[in-house]
Amino acid sequence: MDYSHRYHAYPTQAVAERLEHHIDVHRQAYNYTRYEYENVDAENIGSAYKHHYRLPDWKDKYPVFSEVNSKALQRTVTRFYQNLSNLSEKKQNGHKVGKLKWKSPTEYQSMTYSQSGFKLKNTSGRHATLELSKVGDIQIRYHRPIPDEAEIKEVTIKKETTGEWFVSFGLETDDADLPEKPDGDSLDASNSVGIDLGILNYIHTSDGKTVDWLDLEDDYERLRREQRKLSRKENGSNNYEKQRRKVSKGKRHIQRKVLDYQHKITTWLVREYDAVFVEDLNVQSMLQGDGNARNKQDAAWRQFITLLEYKGDLHGTHVVQVEARGTTKECASCGVETAKPIWVREHSCPACGFECDRDANASLNVLQRGFSELGLGWPESTPVETTLPTDTDSVSAKRVVETGSLGA
Ligand SMILES: [Zn+2]
């Protein structure tokens, strides 16, 4: 299984300058790969693997390419071909795409060490040291450990537009080292959970927990204020540049807050349950989308599911996406569909009389679909009414942020 961990990095002034130089050499290598791909007719062009064989010649011709780690240089050539294949994939999906562009310094801010040339040291405390060959030691804030059984495949170091540095470790854990997921017979409604992506709540679980949306009003207000200030500065001036950094810092601050929140909720879910079922987002409808807000929400939900899935693998918890269509309309007790406008908060079934909260009904449907997705029947002896919690426990965002848990 592949996943990644990201950490804040604090290079010294001298090391930061070296990093910037290296990244700029990589940028030139990227642009040169692109140049050769478009203009040079040679046998060893056309795939990353073949193109790597051109690197010794490059180094003879342009000694600057010898200044950086050679595996990392290969990785940059590979990055060009990866971008190329992403582009053609988009094209196949009917998007209008241009050609890959030449990258200016502001557009190229990272480099990746692959397989070798890096070492993670002093990992016992809250800080650790990343050693990069030809660059030096970089301190990172090691807020969550890399699991013992994980192998570090690559390391990407990036300078954000805010001026902050981050390192991201590409990790691989052998599937054989992952904990086994409980087999079907041991799963029931008591150790499984269905999750509805709420409109009023961030999530609503089938056992009656609701978790609030994270309140970002103040953060957005602050960001809007900084953006207004930016619009009054003269483009290109020193003050403009300063203000632009403030704006990107504000954006990153919000992104990080959301990510941290999602980490806490997903960690809690995989620890608490043996199986977690979520709605599958239809990728097509997501791309088309209806409006920016909806897209943002979908993107946040997709990030949530990605986190949930890899943590499920690491903790031995089933994470299954189920068909999302009709989870709200369908009655969780008898299956009859009833149209429900968005403002109707109660589910009240005209066919069987089952009544409960609208989102509770949806999450129960997700739970049942999850069972059949895993090839398990819904236990006959468990009428859906009895799985309903007697009370809804509403968890505030504040409690999640402060205790890192949804539990009491
Ligand atoms: Zn019904």
C-alpha cells in the first residue's frame, strides 16, 4: 500500500539557499526534458526510462546538472513524463488541454529524492532530521511517526508560496505487514458504521453521532481582509509581494485546519469500528459540479475518504464506498422510495411507518449497502429500528479539535 506523510521543515538559511539552487537546477532539467521531447528526434526519447540514458551527456555538456543528486535528477525527468501522461488522460476524458508549458521559477518549487540520497535521523522526539545528499541536514517537525513497517520510497521537499518549507515522504507498507481485517461473520451493526455526508452536519453516523462542520468563518473573514488589502497594492511592488505571501499563508492555514480536523475524525473512526461505510462520490458529477461551493465540498469529502481508506488499511478496518444514489429517499426499514425536498428533516415512511431523522435514515441505508457490498446479508434478527440509537450525540467541532476524538 502506498501513502504519504507530510511535515513542516525548518532549513537553516544556508541550507535553504542550497535547496533553492538545487530546485532551480531541477527546474532547468525539467524544461530541458520538455525541450528535447518536443524538438529532438532521437531513439532514447519518448519515455522516462529511455530519457534517463541521456543524462550523462547532459552532465558533460552542462556541468550544473552534476551539482544535484543524480537519482533526483532522473526523478525530475520522470516527473515530466508523468505530467505528460496526466495530460493525455485528461484529454481522453474530454477536457480541453494545451501542451505542457515551460516552467518559470515561481511555478517550479520542489524536487524529489527517489530511492537513495536521503536519510531520516533522530526520530525519537517531536523533531527529526532529514539528511539530503549534496544539500545537508534539515530539521522537521515530526508530529506523527512513520510506522516501523513502512519503507520510505521517496522524499519531496517543497517551498510553498508562503515561503514555508515542507517535506513529504512517499511511503510503502508491504500488504503482508498490514493487520488483517475482521472476517464477515464477526461484523454486525454494533461494530460497523454507516456515514452520511450531511448538509447540516459534516457527518452523521448510523449509531447516532453527528459531527459539526468546522467553523472557519473567522479564518475566511481574515483571508478576505488580506485579499482586499492585496487588491489595493501596486502589482509587482515590494508591498504587493509581502501582502501576497500573507494571502497564501491565510489559504494554507485554512487548508491545514481542515486536514487536521479530517485526520482526527478518520483516526477515531478506524479505531472505533471494524467496518466503516461511506457514500461513493460519482466522479463525473463532481467534475461537472454545480457551483464552486459544491466543488469545494466534494473535494473536501474526497480528501476525507482518501484518508479514511489508507488508515483503514493500516488499522485493519474495512472501509467500503457504497452507491450513493437514493440513500436519502429510500426507507431504511422497508426500502420504499419517497421523494424528500431538502428542507424536510424527518424521514417518515408512508409505506411502513418507520420514522427517524432524515440523515439517520440515510446513514442506515449506507450501513445496509455496506453489508451487501461486503457480501454479507443484513442480519434478519436485527430489524433496522433496533439499530437506531435512542439519542443523537452531537459532537462539536471544538471537541474534535481539542480532544482529537468523537468519543465522550
Ligand atoms: Zn418504510
